[in-house]
Amino acid sequence: MPISEAKLLTRLNKTEDPRKRIAMLLDLASANYRTDGKKSLAFAEEAYQLAVHVCDLSLQVKSLNIIADSQFYIGNTQTSLQTYETALAMADLLPETEKVDMLIGIAHPLSALGDMARALEFLKVGLEIEERHGFRTAGVVIFLQLGRIHFQLSNYTAALEYSTRALLLAKEQGDRQNESRALNRIGLIYSDTGEREKALATFFEDCELNRQLNDQYGVETALGNIGILYYEIGENKLSLKYYNEALQIQRANGNIIHQIYTYCNIGNTCINLRDLTQAHENVETALNLLNSIDYHEYAQITTYVYYARVLNKCCQYDKALEYALMILPLMKDGRRQEMYTMALEEIIEAYEQKGELASALRYQKELLAHKTRVLKLQSEADLKMMTMRHEIQRKEEEKEAYRSKALELEQELKINIQSVARLGQEVIDKNEFLTSIKQKVQALLPTANGSERALRSFVKEIEAQIASGDAHLQFDAALKQLQGDFIVSLAQKYPDLTSAERKVCSLIKLGFNSHQIAELLFTSIRTAEGHRLKIRRKLMISGQIDIKIFLDQI
């Protein structure tokens, strides 16, 4: 257990303040969700229960976000999606900036479940919020996520565009961790599109950045990518150099799974260099490491396939068959297609070398059938990806049309609100003017000397003018026209509200304060404040929630 985590747990056990405990629990959960999802989940669930206890909606939403992250990383993808959806629904009552983390997070389970279109929609909403508030760290993460999903869709142009924007924004903000992530993604894009020189340059830049950050995992990843690229272009000695550098870091960090893959890659490269002794030694080391850990299917498949290849090269055909045939059933369901092809090729090679041509022919037919299935699956996948990209493009075009229409309606609404606010202000100004005259006349009453009756009549006329007038009627009519649907919806959802309270809700929604509401309703500020308190109680709005934001959601 890291010292920092141990200290945090000690502080947690000594702290009784619930909000401080929630903050510590969320820190512990955030530190563990990628490495130990179950531990992270336990911390976040405890934080959520405390947040519910103290009635803090913001902390409840933050806790749910980490719960959903943890559920995703332990493989509960569907449950994770449902938790994110719950958190987003609750976040509607909070400032929009507090929704961004959920909008980013929900893209993970959606893309894992194949719903790339919805994942992109949520990320675009998050991006719009970030644009409105000035790009923060979340903006970099959104660009990275957009790049990742477009990369998965093989939409390399968009993937490169978003990843580059992430890189530039990360550099601008001095966010070197996300700068490294962006470089890694850009390198993978260049690698997949065959631009290997650009890919190498990008991975070297990423490697140097991670050395400066002392991020050993990042350095190891970059070195491994460089080794793979040199292998692909036939530079086997350079490939070995970088594989071995990556291996040193993996051994120092005790990352056994990564060591297994690297030993296999080194063994495969040694075959190309015709150094069978080193090839056998490295893959056998991978095999010994595999036997020292709990079952890991892909590591077993990779090691056995490469071991079969080395054994064939060393003329140990029976043993090669033993390992290749052993893992063949693990891949019959269509998974690990590339490894399945390699396993079949090693089986065919072994039988041919043994002179068992009938068996070799049987697996040749299986290899041909497998390649036919792979081509069919690839065609179907390409068609699906193409359809998905077209669907995403169509939705983007529709969204742009809706956005233009929404801007028009927003402008129209803004004009209407300004008109109503102007009329309301006219009423307030008129009332204040007449009230000031009334007060001056009332001050004259004690010295009226026979004119008292006339002055009292004048005061009553002023009061009648305050309670009526064209401006007030126009304001009421405009308010009803603008907020009519809202008032109806409010009455249906909250029938306990009085007509006066519904009118106060309309005025709050338009941005009037208690003093202005009192003027418009010809009442005292204290009465207006009383209306607000009753509205909060009837709508069950806690003190930490902005009443206007709540009413804007209705």
C-alpha cells in the first residue's frame, strides 16, 4: 500500500467531520479505480452514503461518478452505464460545469457496448459546456476521448484532428500527463495509417516526455511501441534494442504480464535474426513467468503460439503441436483471430515436417475456412463501421440544424424576456415614483389647514394608480404569454402551489429579485421572501440548490 494512501486512511479514521470524510474517501477511490476497482467501489459507495446523509447533492453526484468508473473497470459495463445515467439526471439540478465529468465518463461504457453514436453525443455536449466556460483540463480529456472513439471507428482523419487538439490544449495548459496521452494516440494513428516515420517520431517524443515526468509506465509503453514499429519495417536489431529497454523497466516495476508479451516479442524477433538459441530462451522465460501467475487467457495464447513457432524452428515438431493444439479451442469462438491464424500455420508446418500430410491438409482446410470467415467478418465490420460513421454524420448534420433553430428561438426568447423585464421595470419605476409623491403628500397632512380632506383624496387616487395602470396590465399579459406553458406545467407537477406562488415562480425564473417581486405584487419584501421559502418547502428544494436553476428545469 502506498505511504500516501496509508496516511490518508489514518487521517480518515481520525476524522469525524462527514464532509472531510467524504473528500478523503473520494480521493482514495479516485486513486484506485484503474488499479483496484473493487477497493475504489467500496470507498466511493461509503462516500455516497455519507453524502446522502448530509443532503449534499453535489457530493452525491461526484460519488456516483466514481462508483460508475469503478464498475466499468471491474467489468460491470451495463451497471456502470445505469449509474452514470442516474448521476447525470441528478446533475441537472447543479451548475452545468458539474456535469462534464459524467458526460466524459459515460462515453466509456457506451463505446464498450458498441453505442459509439451516443458516446459521441455525450462528449459533444461536454465539449459545448467547456467552450462556454473556457477550456479547462476536462476539455483536454474530451478531445482525447473523441480521438479514441474515432480511432476505434477507423475514422483516422477525425481521430487525428481531435488528438492534435488535445495535444495543443494540454501544452497550452501545461498538462504534461495528458500531453503524453495525446502523443501516444497520435503515434498509434500514424502507425495504423502506415505513416511509420511520423509514428516513430511521435513515440520518441512521448518517450522523452515520460522520462522527464519520471512516468515509468509511459516510458515502457512508448519503448514497446517503438520496438513494434522497427519490427514491422524489418529493423530487427533496433527492435530488439527497444524491446530490451522496455523489459528492464517492466522487470524493475514487477509488471509480469507486460514482461511475458515483451519476452515473446523478443523471441519472435530473434527468429527473424536466425538466433534460435536466444529465441527459445526468451519465449521459455515467458512460459515460466506465465506459470507463476494466475490464469490469464490472452497471455497464455500469445506465449503458446510463439513457443510453438520457436519449437518448429528448432525442429521439435511434436512439442510444437502439443502447445499449438492446446490453445486452439480457446480461439474457436472467433476471438483472437490473428493468433488463431498463427496457431494453425504452426500446426500445418509441424505436420508437414513430420510427413503427416493428411493431418496437414485437414488444418490447411481449416485455415482456409478461417481466413474466409475473417474476410467475411471484416467486410461486415467495415460495413457496420461505415454505416455507423454515416449515422454519426447524419446526426451531426441534424444536430447542427437543431442548433441553428435553437439559436433563433433563443434569440426570440431573449427579446421576449427583455420586453417583459422592461415592462416590469416600468411598473416598478411608476410605483416608486407614485409612492414617493404619496409620501410627500402625507407629510403635508399635519399642516394642511383645511385642505386635509382634499389631500387625503389625492393620496387615495395615487394608491389607486399604483394598483392599476396600462403598464401593469401589459406586464401581466406579456408574462402570461411568455410563461403560460411553464405555469401550467408547474400547476400540474406541484398542485399545492397557490396562484400567487406560481406567479412568484415565474418572476424568479425571469431573474427578478425579492425587492422587484415585492414591487410588482404590491407587497412587502418580507412577504416576497416568505413566498420564496414556501415555494422551496413545497417543491422540496434544499438550501444548497439555486431555486432559479431548479425552476429552469421544469
